Amino acid sequence: MNNSQDLFNQARELIPGGVNSPVRACGSVGMTPLFISRADGAYLYTQDGDELIDYVMSWGPMILGHNHQGVREALERALQNGLSFGAPCAPEVDLAREIVRALPGVDMVRMVNSGTEAAMSALRLARGFTNRSKVVKFTGCYHGHVDAFLASAGSGAATLSIPGTPGVPQEVVSQTLLADYNNLELVSELFAGHGEEIAAIFVEPAAGNMGLVPPMPGFLEGLRRISEEYGALLVFDEVITGFRLSYSGAQGYYNVVPDLTCLGKIIGGGMPVGAYGGKREIMHKVAPVGDVYQAGTLSGNPLAMTAGLATLKALQEQDYAFLEQKTRVLALGLKDILSRKGLPVQLNVLGSIFTLFFTSEPVVDFASAAKSDQELFCRFYSGMREQGIYSAPSNFECAFNSFAHGEKEWERTLEAAEKISF
């Protein structure tokens, strides 16, 4: 059997960088990526035969844990009926109904195939609805690899120190106006200068692609107020927070209702899926009802819809408050261990998501997140991985807890952190 190193060597001959998404290469932490053979509950199992407690959880969506029995059984039944129809199916209607019921800002929803596709489509819709071209985004926020959003993106782009990317024309990003996350004053200045040209504000309501950075009190409310004053749309990118921060997403958690919402990952139970939705009058601009065109052969795929519906129904029975409490205890425990080792540590924790930053300053935006000591992070990452704890190989990503984790996994995680030498 090929181990991770063998497979990575083969992959580099066949796939750019040996991976199908850049941050997976583990280049920023100086390690070889682990190739996963299977996953179950809170655990990953590698091609090398190792078992690891997982805090990546497929970058967020596996909040029920890997290989959840109810989701798997629903998929097994759906598999008997075929893999793809390219035509309407009942599960897409049922999943759409659950999303509309759950999210305060969504009256109608259109299924797509990824979070990137959701953001791309929402941007086109916002421009079509307002008949304006400019868009406000926040430095360090990542909305997929859409050309207009690759100006000062976070996540993998930040990990690889790519400020933009070749292949994106300057005239495309010239329509993107940048502000610092949590800085309402800068947003107000942008609107004062360009208000009649701005179609939308795109924001992660709790930023997750510069590490976790929660909104400061009044920030989301301020964005809502400014967008309404100038007739722009407020778009929440809830690809990470949707159905994870709470069943009603960040918009329900913070009681701030956007005009449009982008979703991904979790609404497919881990299968490739995305969606964008919003107020009925805005969504009626989407073809075939309206004149804003967007289409996709695999949109509403019966397997993805079935897995997503089973996931949401299972989440309705879960105790989000319990998971939030346990996540906070775990994260504070990790911070305490690292602080006792004499390290500068800042903790951001929200719901079942957290990030540890190796800096003495509070992290409230991308500039402060970028001050985290990356050498210390690399030692932390490698030390935890050696102890059987799997986390994202970038300090600009989040750690995700799940309902499949329990006291045994949390205790092992804290014990692993105690053993690391810095």
C-alpha cells in the first residue's frame, strides 16, 4: 500500500503541487500532506495507518462528524435511483424548504455546486438587481476564487502570500473596494465617495479565512444601516457559519438579516454543493423568472440534496449551546497550556469554531491576524500532528469542533498540547 509520501510524490507528477487545493500541500508548515483513506466520527485514518482526531472536519461542514449514520443511510437509498438527472428532483425542493425555514434572510434559494459558485452568482445578481458595478469586500475575507474577490483575499491566498493572482485583469478588481474588517469608519468613507456606484457589501459575518475573527459589537448592524442608506445590498457569505454557528446561521445568531446569503459545504453534508438565496424580490431577478442568467448541469444533484437534507434534519435535534460551551472550554484549555509555556497567545472562539494566534495583541482584522508568529504556529501544528491531532496547516484557517467529538477526544487534545516543546 502506498503511504502518504509515496502518494504525494506521485501526485506532484500529475497534479499541480500535488494537491487539488493549495493549502493542502502543507508547504507553509514544511511537512508532507497526509493522505486520508477513511474518516469516521471525530477521526481520520491515513494511508500510513495512523488515527488522528480531526479539527478540520473537511474545512467545517462535518459538524455531525464524519460518516454520520443517518446521512450515509439516506445516501445509500438515493444511490439506488441514480447519480445525476440534470432535471428537477424532489430532494432539491425539500432541501430548499428547510433552508428557507431556517434562515431569516432567505425567502427563495438557488442551488449551485460550491461556495465559490454561490458567491460568483450572488455578485452577478447584486449587480443586476441594483444596476451598479462596484462591490465592497474586506481585506482577508475569502469568497472563493472569483476574480472580483481575489483582491486581498484570506485563506490559502494569504498562506501562500499571494496578494492577488495572475490571470485576473486589473479592470476586474478595480471594481472591488477594500475595507478593513470590523472598521465601520472605512466602510462609511467608501460609501461617501462611491455610494451611488456600489452594488453590495460582501462580508463573512464572522470571518473564517484569516483565522476566526468575530464581528465586533455593532459592526454587522452598521453594515446593515449603511447598505440600506445607500440602496446597496448586504450579502452574508455564510459558507462557513451557515448551520454551524447556529441552525439559523450567523444572521440568526446576531439577529442581523442580509439581503442575500451564500451557502456551501454543510448543506450537502460534505458533498460538493453550494447555494445562494435571499429576499423574494431580489431572487425573482434570476433566470428563468428574471434576466440575470445562471445555470448548472449538476445544480440540485439528487445525491448532494439528499445528503444535505439528512444533515439539516439531524442538526435540528442537536444542542448547539452544549457544543459552544464545550468548544470554549477546549479552546481556553489550549490557550492556558500554551500561555504557561511562555508563549504569546490570543484566542478567538465563537460557537464551535476557534483559532489560536501566536501574538500578544488582540486579533480583530487581517492586519492583526498577520502578526501571529508563523514559526510558533508551525511548531504547534507539527507537534500536534505528531501527537495524533489533525488541524489546518495554516494559521489563517479555523479549527472546527463537532457533535461527534467528546470528552475523550478533548482530553487527548489537551494532553497533546502539553507534550509539545517550543
